[in-house]
Amino acid sequence: MKNAAELWHNVLSVIEEEERTPKASYDMWLKSTEGVTLNGTTLLVSAPAAFTVTWLERQYLSLLEDTVEEVTGSRLDIQFIEEGQAKKMLDRQEEERIEATPAPKSRPLNTRKPTDELTMSELGQLNE
């Protein structure tokens, strides 16, 4: 699998296509969930509300873990998170990634030999 979103989409497709849960239940509880991250053996899945998170953990965790294992060939731990918290977590991770990326090193301008057809005096005028 390339990422958590693709994996989760495949899991939901299997559940829906094979009718492992009634359509009304699927639409109410599973359809609006999304794969957020896959870190080692933990799959983080977002749900629209805290109540949905609790319901999924209590009612669907076993089905979901079994289906994930069927799709991936390995057992993964599924953790649910409320959608708003997932967005904040991803935003924070992106900020940390940006902060950890070093700025590119600048090179001094070679003023002895311009790389195009501008003369040195024309270059000087551009800098004014």
C-alpha cells in the first residue's frame, strides 16, 4: 500500500462490496472515515465526531482489524481520532517538517563573468 488513505479506501471497499455490514450502518459509521497515517504497525483513522470514534472502537474494531489483515496480509493496530484532531496533528507534523528542512545554501554571485549577454554596467543598473 502506498499510504494510509489508499489502504483505508481498500478496506472500506471490501466491507461495502462484500456487505460485511448492512448498507445503512456502513453509510452511517464507516463511509465518512479516512485513513490518516500509517506508522509502523499502527493505522490512524479519522472519524467525524468523538461519538463516532467511540462507536467504531466498540462495535467495528474487530471487523476492521480483520479486514485490514485480509487486505495487507499483516495485523495492524487501528486507532481512531476525531477529524478535527487529525487535521491539527497533520498541520503540526507539516510545520515540524518545514522547520527541520535546512535552508538552501546560497552561492555568491560571480561578478567577474556574467552568464548572459548583460554587461557589468547593465548588471549594476539592475541592482540599483
